[in-house]
Amino acid sequence: MSIYNQFLDFCTSLRMTKSTVENVSYRTKQIISRINTDFRQINSDIRYGLFVGSYGRGTDIHVSDIDLIIELPDVTFNKFNAYQSNGQSSLIQTVKDSIKKTYSTTHVKGDGQVIKLDFTDEVCFEILPAFICTDGRRFLYPDTNDGGSWKITDPRSEIAEFNSANILWNKNLKRLCRMSRAWKDTWDVPIGGLLLDTLSYNFLKQWKYRYESFSHYDWMSRDFFEYLKNQDTNKNYWAAPGSGQSVWRKGMFEYKALQCHNLAIEAIKYEEKNMPYTAEDYWRKIYGNKF
């Protein structure tokens, strides 16, 4: 099998199944409908909901966590902002009680900034109630920690930048993000999803073959791991594409990137020797059994 077809099949295997996407969509509509009924008195299962996180950016490979922003009306903000003590906590509790009307048998809990719904199939929804800022783009959301405060997030700018760059770079960005998640899972790499996506973006932005396709994915893998292993180990955060928010490191990923850079070099050597099955074994060591 050619390099093109090997990586085509691998990337296809990382996509979520149609049934998984439909299941997420159904639950999302139930949640949005419930909150719109209770907070806006409207009948809509689509309006005022926004997927964020890796699912929203289209870079996830499984559905263990679904991040969902629900936009609430200004009158709700005014009500809870007027509380003398931690109105943010009361808001989280009120939204949680609303959701439990629909999902009474599902484990629902408030957790600092979000409401978590843990389903029996191990899918977890993390719902962030938020208010649209005056710029019509960013969101104000509650943080119940340390007595309560309001914070700002800008996921729309991140999603827009990832979508734009992905189209510009021949859809290579989101594929690399998903491939890097397979590496993270296989090697138990201590790195968050947004940092993986940020580093994938930064790498492709300067990679001269970013407009090519699957036939260059062996080189892309090799060069990406080289890029990762050469990151400054003293650097603690990077700027997210689009929003510029600080994305903090969780741990040291550079050494595992070095190991996989060496494995990628070996895989390419065996490709050049016309030993595709041996090369495939090396790629599988990097990316796991879906390769």
C-alpha cells in the first residue's frame, strides 16, 4: 500500500462515526431546548448553542468530552451579577437544575465553571453558561472559585482561524491535529488538546509542504515530531491561534516527541528500502493500532 493510501486510511479511521455524531447532536438539541425554554421562553433546539473545545474545532478523535457554550440572555446576567456573594455559583446551580428536568437520571454536577453531564456510555458533556459580550464575538462566563468572578473567552475566533487555515492548507491542519491526538493517546503524552492544536497550527504555518496531501504525511510526521522535540522546555505557555489566549503546558512532551521523531526516521528508511510492512510497524508504534 502506498504512503498516500496508508495515511488516507489512518486519517479516515480517526474520524467519528455517523452514529456517534448523531448521538451527540440529539443530546445537544435536548440540552439547548431545555435551557432555551427555561431561560428565554422560546422553543428552539439550535439557537444559542455553540460547540467549543476540540469538538468545536473539528480536531477531536473521540467523544469523551463535549464542550458546549449555551448563551443566556442579558436579564439573567443582571440578576446573578447583582448577588452580593458568588452569584456565579447560584447561576451554575440554576442551569444545573434546568438540565436535570430533561436528564433526571443522568449524573449532573456543577464543577467550577461548567455543568457536567456524565452519560453511561462514558460521554461527558461540559456545559458552559455564558453571555455574549458587546463585541458580539466573545463570551463572559462564570467562575465560582475564590468567591466568584466573570471571565472572558473567545472560542469563535479560534474556530474561525482553524477553519480558515485548514482550508488554506489543503485540510492538513485538522488531520494533523487528529493524528497528534492518536500519538498522545498511544504514548500517554502530558499535553492538552488546545496546545496540541496550537503547536500543529504553528508547525504547519512554517512547513513548506503544507499544501501537499497524504503522500507527504510521512515527512509531515517526521518534521512535526522534530518541531515538537525542539520546543523550549522552559516555555510554559503559547498563544492560541485566533484568540491569542495563553495555552499552558501540562507537562514535558519533548522527550516523547524525540522518541517518535527517531521512529519516524526509521519508518521512512524502510519505505525507501521498499519494505512497507516493516515501515508500517514503526508508524503503528507511533500512532497506535488504528494505523
